[in-house]
Amino acid sequence: MVHPAAPTSADVSLRIARYESRKRRKEGRGGDMEEQNTHGTTRRNFLKAAGFGMLAAAASTGAFSMGNTAYASDALPTTKHGVTDFSDTTSMYTDVFPVKMRSIPVRDVETDLDRQGNVAFEMRDFDESEIARTEETDVLVIGAGITGICAAVSASDDGTTQVLCIEKMSEGRGIFEGMGVVGGKKMAEGGNNVDKALAMDAMRYAAYYRVPVDPIKLWGDRSGEAADWLQDKFDEGEGEIETYYKEVKPNSHLFPTVQTEIAFRSPQWSEETTNNAGGAGIFIVKDLANTFSKRSNATLRYRNAGVKLERGDDGRVTGAICKDSEGYYRVNAKKGVVVATGGFDANPQILKAWCRPEDITNFGSWCPAYGTTGDGQLMGLAVGAQMDPLPACVMNFDMGNEDAFYSSSTGMRPFIGGIFINEKGVRFASESLPFQGRSNSISAQKNFGEGCWRVVSTTQLADLEGADREKSFAKFEEVKAKGWAFESDSIEGLAEQMGVDAESLKASIERWNGFVDAGKDEDFNRPMEGATKIEGDTYYATKYQSSILATCSGLVVDYYCHVLDYENEVIPGLYAAGNASGGFFSDCYPRHIFGPSIGRCITFGYVSGQNAAQEV
């Protein structure tokens, strides 16, 4: 495919002219931002009253010491400006869109994902008297997680571009195991020649082709290059981190999949770190932050929040209003602003407004961070950016519980490897589905999976020995004490504790055992290799629900990570990457493909920073 060239200065001038024309048309209609809403107040005043002024506070301490890192003397204030009732904030998150939104009747439910992080974005006009100071830089990166720190490092690679990277939390965060890559040195060393066309088509297939061409093509074309760049940065750092090709056993269940995973290791990491899902991510982010902070043209500030993007009369994003413990300050970014603030899984109001109820109800939280509150999406929408269509895409897994999820490091996995059982005592899905398939199947049950279980028996636990067996049974006792697990020497006794019909449960188990004998799952077509019967001296049931790791919908970008408006025109000076960007996923995250989320984060972080520095 021949890709269009980067926009020229003439292109940008034309787009600015179009922007000014659209702006005049809006003003002729009385101004979009001052339209009356259904409550009889203006949108701007409603947003102010609803509490967009909430500011992000550091959720943890233990700052990471770096050479050229600037810290505010105190954590950001935790005030919510007197806002205590969020019952009517859902409309706030639809009003912010720069285009007219319609309401589709959706069942109103409370979400179990109730981590309310402090929102940094403020939808209001700032009086100049509020701005304590003005700073100048070339590139401003908002967010210092894995995406933002990659963007900051990339933008500063030339040694001359002045880069300011701000992060509202006490440190940048990341939870990931591997990076989805097409090509590059590590793939070649591992003997894995990825078919790029197949990999890109598998991604589009997983999105049912509801995505634009550019973002996935950018990943296909440049993720290998980004992975090579990342290893170079690790070599520059102090973490002794190495990337390597990791072949993963497919769990695709009829979905096309491709071996795309690059994994990470370091002699500095403990076995617990490497075995814990995503445990290495924080160390990778810290290593890159350390490298960035030592550069003479780089400044990294924690506990500093991006509050509002500023767009000039010519249509260009000129910088942002930011906030630290001292108050508001303006950053003028000569070359561009990169939005890398992540998703919005720590903002229950956005989840309710933008997601399906079945994607946020009876869910545990795989990654309980508090910084991902949708600031980047909101800041972008406020200056006319296009966002992914709703409902938003979530990274939904199974293995959830009421607290969080059943981590592989805890020893509970043997007890959640049996058959699915719903509130009626009936098996309802293939247990070999990829994560999103299992999660969706759970959510399709009564009350979005409220009464789902995994059932095993002595047979499935027979191979547990020694310390592993001791660890697993100790953890099961902990879970049982919480009322999430039961055991019995009979199916009838187990059914009574579970609150399901005993005859239905018995029939489901007998039917499953028959499939094992026949070597064919006649109900859900599960591959039967290694399948075992539910039988033995003891039967076990564990409550089982979905979990969410992140949200994946954001500001739609082109091949260069430019943010687009709703006419698919570039907003000059504005870039987005990672989970704050869009156009890459639809419906739900394709877990049967290995590492596309972090692949996007690192690749788009690398590309957006590079392009911002070069003003591409």
C-alpha cells in the first residue's frame, strides 16, 4: 500500500482555513460551547458545576530518584471543589463531544469499577490572573507511563529538542508482559518471520473492520523498528533489560492469530516479578524515565497535571494549561503536544457514559491504578478532536473476583481451571476461548455474570505436589473464607452451597464427562486435548467473574499520530498515542493476538515523539 505523504505547510494552511471557516459558522449559530442543554444551563456552566475541576493527586509515595527530574514540593491537592454528588455527571461526559450526540437507551447499572481517580481536566475559561507563570518548550508530553515516557525519550533523542514531560501521579506506571511486534531484530533472531499483511488483517478482523486503515498500518510498518529502538534505549539505561522473541501457545478458538510477542527480562528482576502478570512493566517505565531525566534537553515532572489544551485562532494547538501544587501554569509548546494519558478505567462516570453496562458490571479490576481518568480524551474533545465511536472498547479479561482478579502468582489458578457454570447450574461456554470471549460469555449470563462459577474436582488437582500444592490450597482457604469458594464431597452438597439447582449441576457435569469420553464437545466445540472429567473425592466451586485491565478507546489519529477532527483533518500541533489514542480497536480487546496494546503504546509513543520533534 502506498501511504500518503506527511502534510505539507500548504496542507496545514488549508486545514487552518477550514477550521476558521467552521469556527465562524459555529459563532453564527451562537457558539456551540454556549448551547443550552436540557437542564436549562449552558454547557460550559454545567461542566464547571459538575466538577471537571477535580485535580489528580498522587496515589502513592516512594518517588523514583532521578538526575534531572523536577518534583513539586507537595502532592497535588485532592480537593474535588466541593463536588460530592456525581449522580448526574453522565451527561457531562456526552456534552463534552464537539459534535451533537444522541442518546441510546441503555440499562442503567452501577459499575463495580468504582476507583474514582482525580480528574485533571477542566472545561472552563481561565482568567489570566490564575496563571502563575508561563514556560516555553519545544515538545510537551502529557503523561509518563509507558507511552508517554517513550514519546519523551524519542522526542529528546536528537539532543537539541527541548522536551517537558509531566505526569499527574507520583510516578509513571505500566503493567504488561510483552509487546506486539511485526518485524525487527529480535523477531529475526528468534526465527520468526511475521507475515505483516496477515498480522494487520488479523487485527482488523478482530475489530470487525470498524477501524480506519492508518493506525494498524502504522503498527505493522514500524513496530519492529520501535522494538529495535526500545532495546537501544534499554542498552543506554541501567536496568539490564533485554527484549526477546517469545513464542506463545495460541488460545484463539477459531480467531486468526499471529506470533507477534516480544517479551522482557532482566537479571535484576526477581522470579516473582517475572512470573506476576505485568509485574515487569513498572521497572521498564522507571528505566526509561531514568534515561530521559539524565538528558540535558529533558525535564520530567511528577505530580504535575495537564488540565486543558490551548488551541490558537489559527487552529494550532499551542500548548496546555497545567497544574502543580503551587497552582496553574501555562506551557507553550513550539513544536507540538503529545497526549499520552492512558485510558479512563479509573473514572466510573465515564465508564457508565461511554461503555456497555455488561462491560463494567460484576467486573474485578486487573490493574487498580488511579491515574487513568480520561484526561487526554476529554482535553482532546474540548478542542474539537475526533474520538472512537461509542460504546468504547475495553480490555476485558476473565479471572476476576470482587476484590480484583486471581493472579497466577497466588496459586489459585488450579481451582479456576474447570468448567464454567452459571447461576442455574448449567455450563455456558467453552473454557478455551481467548480472554475476551470468556469474559463476554460470562457477561451474557444473568445480571451480567453475577452468579458464575468455575467447578473442578480432585482429578484436576491431582498433579499439584509439594510447595505448589500447599500454596494453592492455602490460597483456596483464603478465598473460601471470603465466601467466594466452596467444597463438598458430593455434587449435591456443592450445589447447595453455590445456590444452584443440584440436578442441573449434576447433569452438566455428567454431560461434560461424556464429552471427555467421546473426545468431542458437542455444545461449545472446545478442543478436548488434555481435558479431564469432573470426578473424585471432593468437588470445588469458585466464584468467577470478568475483570478489566484498561480501556482502549481514544482520540483518532492518522499514520503520523496526528490527532484528527470529525472531518478527518489534522489538528496541527496535537499528537496522541497509547490508550489515549484511537482507531486501533473496536468492540473489545483481541487477547488472542499477542501484545497489540503495548505494541501500540511503545510504537505510537516512539513515532509521536519523533514526529513532534521533527514537526512532521
